[in-house]
Amino acid sequence: MGTVIAVASGKGGTGKSSFCSNIAVALCAAGEKVLLIDTDAGLRSLDLILGMSNKVLFSYADVIEGKCSLKEAAITHDVVKNLYMLTAPATPRVFTKEQCKALVERAKAHFTYTIIDCPAGISDNVMDFCGAADRAIVVSTPDHTSLRCGQKAGILMEQEGQKFVKIAVNRVRSNLIDRGEAVNIDAAMDQAGLGLIGIIPEDKGVIACGNGGKLLAFERKSPAWQAYSNIAARIRGEKVRLLDGVGGRF
Ligand SMILES: Nc1ncnc2c1ncn2[C@@H]1O[C@H](COP(=O)(O)OP(=O)(O)OP(=O)(O)O)[C@@H](O)[C@H]1O
Ligand SMILES: [Mg+2]
């Protein structure tokens, strides 16, 4: 049985979908078989970020409703071996906790890692997926507003029975932290009340690749790709140091 990781945030636009895409690619590069599930019903984005839109036929809603099998709905990436994606339905949909859990269990049986990209917010379905997953990651920028939402999301996940919640601090700009104009990583962890899985620097390559449906992994000098790779390694149980020079004491 594989491991399922739900990625959520509270506040919108913190970088969850970029995080999920790149962590999935990094896990595949390490030899894992990975399913990405976009659960942002009505506002899906993983297919665009990964350049897979032309392949989409079925959504996770079709799988839950028995209109097709998981195998039929999970589309493959043209370049990244063993990367599969289950897209969100084009219109908003809400499912029961049991239906969300059943989808997660099916994925777990076929993939070594399943990454669930949650919509922004703390809706019931977000918490259903976070509760059903083996672990959860809150992606937050180092801003007080985002961190407070992340803290709230973490508390609700714990109430759903999720015991393994960590934070990834995204879009970190060390120059702002050095000048005291952005929250440093220690303070970010304190404010969110969550242990750290990693930090991702601000990197325009994330924006350019996401807009072009291109792989950040090919941008060998990308600091964000280095950070995503390190986080994927930590997820696989490897001990990897935090990036030097990003965010105060790190
Ligand atoms: N480390 C980064 N450096 C620079 N830009 C980033 C970084 N991470 C994400 N972005 C950019 O931030 C924007 C929002 O990212 P993304 O769509 O991944 O966020 P999200 O949390 O999934 O949003 P939503 O809440 O709408 O689902 C995108 O333009 C993306 O390219
Ligand atoms: Mg998103």
C-alpha cells in the first residue's frame, strides 16, 4: 500500500498546485509511481501546470460515481515516467466523507505515492481528503495572513484525525527576511504551530514553467526545483539539510 499526502493551505494562491506538481515529478525521478489528484472541483489547474490538458477525459468525480475506472481516468505524462494525474470535474462538486475516503483507498492500492492537491480554504471536502490521507502538508507563504490561515487549517486537520501535518514555507525571499520585512522561518513555524517539511525560495522559473506547462525539473539551476527535490527526498525518509541562506537561520 502506498502513502497518500494531502496538500492544503487555508489561504488561496500560496503555491499548492505548483508544489504538488513538482513534488510528484521529483518523486517519480526517484523511482516512485505517483498519482496526482486535483480536487479543486470547478477550478482545476494541475493539467495546465503539467501540460496535460489535451489528455483529460474523465475526472475523479467520474471515478467516484462509477462512470469509469481509476485506470481509465488517470492520464499519463508524456515525459515523466510513472506520473499519473486524475483531474477535477469542470464544475463544483461535493462528495461525502466516505466517498472521498474510498477514492483515497483505491489510489493507495495502486500507487506508491498519491498527492492530493486541495482547493484553497477549509471546506468539508478539503478536510475529508486531509483526514483520509496518511499525512498532510500545509503550503504557506511567509506572510502573517497566510500563516494564520495555515494554522487554522492544521488545527482542523488534527480534529479530522490527521496526526502528521507539516508546513512548507513557499516563495521565501531571504533579502526581505534579512531586512526584517518578511517573517523568518522560525517565526513562520511558530505562528503556524507546525513542524517544517521544507522551504521553497521565490523563483520566477516556477511561474514561467507553470504558465507553459513545462517541467521545472529541466531548469537545472532552479533554486525552487532544488527545494522541491529536497522535500521529495524527505518525504521518502531521507535526511536532507535545509537550503543554505534562505530564510534567516537557514
Ligand atoms: N516558489 C515560487 N516562486 C515564484 N512563484 C511561485 C512559487 N510558487 C508558486 N508560485 C506562483 O504563484 C501562483 C500561484 O501558485 P499556485 O497556483 O501553485 O497556487 P495555489 O495555492 O495552488 O492556488 P489556489 O489556491 O488558487 O489553488 C502561480 O503564478 C505560481 O507560478
Ligand atoms: Mg491550486
